[in-house]
Amino acid sequence: MEIHGFCAWRPLPEVAHAIASVPYDTVDRAEAKALADGNPQSFLHVVRPEINLPDSVAPHDPRVYAEARAAIERLLADGDLIVDHHPAMYLYRLQMGAHLQRGIVACCNAADYNDGLILRHEKTRQDKEDDRTRHVRAVAANTGPVFLTYQDDATIDQLVDRVEESQPLYRVKAPDEVIHTIWKIVDVGPFVEAFRGVSRFYIADGHHRAAAAVRAAAELQEAQPGPVADEARHFLSVLFPATQLKVLGYHRVVSDLHGLDKEAFLAKLQTVLTVVPTAHAVEPLARGSAGMYLDGQWYTLSWTVPQGGDPVTSLDVSVLQDRVLAPILGIADPRTSARIAFIGGIRGTVALEREVDSGRATVAFSMCPVAVEDVMAIAEAGREMPPKSTWFEPKLRSGLLVHPFAP
């Protein structure tokens, strides 16, 4: 695989902690606004620019994208963002408790994405892809990296070990206690050569960012060929070895029981799954099981996992969809239904209880994490996973490294 260095926009070390923000797609508008309140340097002003506009302004209003450009120009004009003039790569280490993962920040080729060398496992939604494409074109930069993974490689690990021995650029401890440490790699040649031995990359997180980056590059090339469009054909990525990734479950909450009362719903459920009441919250750790919270009571749901079956339909999230959500609760398409919502595993079962106890939802399902090996196998088979199947933790912070298309 080919990777490239890039001339980054990045924070002054003394303001890195203020600029670094959660990814745009992990918070809603109200949450983003609250996080950025009182902090004009927060990168949320760039990646969620609607927080700077009245609530009456729609998320995809042209003024939103103009505000994104204005926000990043303010950071540059104020000197909060450094402009690097020589291409480099970076080592990005995440530490969450005892968990460590180390990735290389570089640019990948849009051509490799189009040629199927960067494998996907998720279908993008048109509205989200449109939004991020407009955002990329407005700021003329990749403001958030695509989270890629690859089969572990000993040569790359040794190169990373050597970089880690040097002085880092940043060490930012986020409010969630995750430590983000970044080193600059000036001599990129050994990494370029080492990654040539990697046969393919897999998108772990960031399908919409990847699709938008590639689409924006094509649009720029058609509208105005030249250096800016050429640089846009390389999109910002972070490359992590597969064995270092940590996947959590991606939970579901449903607003109602599709016209059923509690007893009728449980009766139908017991015809397709084994349902056992429990005295504690259920965080499933083995395939073939899930938790359910309904009317103040937790249940363990279980079923027999088929051996050697279809890699997609045998996933726990597929079983729940095919046996419960669609036929019993009437949610035929979870991508478009307004009756279902998704909660990342990092928020825990407490968040599920809160949704149900508050009345915002009627029933919640806690899901077992999907194995990274399953994600890669499904991508290699050219298949798609159900929506919201994987929640990777820890999350990268936005704003620490930006890939501009022009200095």
C-alpha cells in the first residue's frame, strides 16, 4: 500500500489541549455546543460549525459550511494552528487505562479506495456523505482522519518503537482520561517502504469521512485541476495494527413495542430466543447473547450461533435485527427508522437504563462486541455489516492534525 507524508496544520503545543475535540459524529448538536462553550479554540467550532449559529439554522444550511471555513481561518490567523511547510508523518498513541494502541498518521490514495484496496464493511448514508463532502470542500482540508487498520507487521512495529523513544510533540490528557501522544516523523522513507509490504487496508471507523474525501477530491479535480486538487487525492488517515484495536458493543434502544403490551412482546420474543430475567445489568461478552432492559427489568437473551454460516447473518446484531427488530418490533430498516437509536458501548448499560427509565425509549438491547477478525473477513468478502455494528474505543481527537490541500 502507498502512504504519503503531508504538510500539517497542527496546534501550538501550549493550546493543543484546548483545540483537541471529540470527533464530530460522536456528539449531537446540543452536546457539541455544551463541550465548546467558553472555549473559542475548540475544534468543534470547525467540525460542528452549526454550534456557532442560531438553532433555527438547519445543519446543512450553506451558512454552516461557510462558518466551518471561518472557524479554521480564525485559528490560523490567531496563530493557534502551526503551518508546517515540509511533509511529515506522525505517530499517534492512544492510552485508555491499560490499553495502548499506536498508529501512523499519513495520507492514503483515493485511487486505492476506488480500486478496492481500502476495504469497507459499511454502507454510507447519502445525507451524511453529502454533508462531509461539502465540509471538506468548504475548508479545503481533511479535518478528521479515517481510522484504518491492517494485518500486523513486525517491521512497522520496530519502526514505531524507535520513534516512540524520541520526544513527543503533544501529550494531551482528555476529559475522559484517555491520553493522546503524538510524535513527528521527519524521515518518512522507511515507513513508506514498510507499508508497501501491506496488501490492503480496512476501514475500521470513518466510512463517511473516507467516501466524502474521495468524492471531494474528484469534484475538485473536475472543477479546477491543479496542485490543490492533486493534494486532495490523498486523504488523512491513521493506520493501526489490527491486534491493537479495542471494539465495544453498539447498543440499540427502541421507542415503543410496535403496538404490543409487555406480556405480548415477551411472549413473541420467547418463541425466537431464550429469555431469562436477571438481577443485574447485562453486558454480553460472548457471541450468541444480548441483554435487554424493559420496564425496570434486565433479561439475558441467547441463541445458538450457527457454525460455518454466512458471516453477516450470523452476527449478533443481524440476529437481533432479523428475529426481533424487524418481525416483532416492525423496524424493517434501522438506517432510516425514527423509532430506533444507537448508543456506543463506552456509555455503558447505565445509558440504556436512563433512556428507558426516562420514557425516551421503551426497550433497550445491549450487544456483544464484534471481533475485529469478523470485520476484516466481511470486508474481504465484499459484504456489508448492519448499521452501527462496531464502536471502536478509544476515539481519536480532532484538531491535533489537519491535512490542508494548500499551505
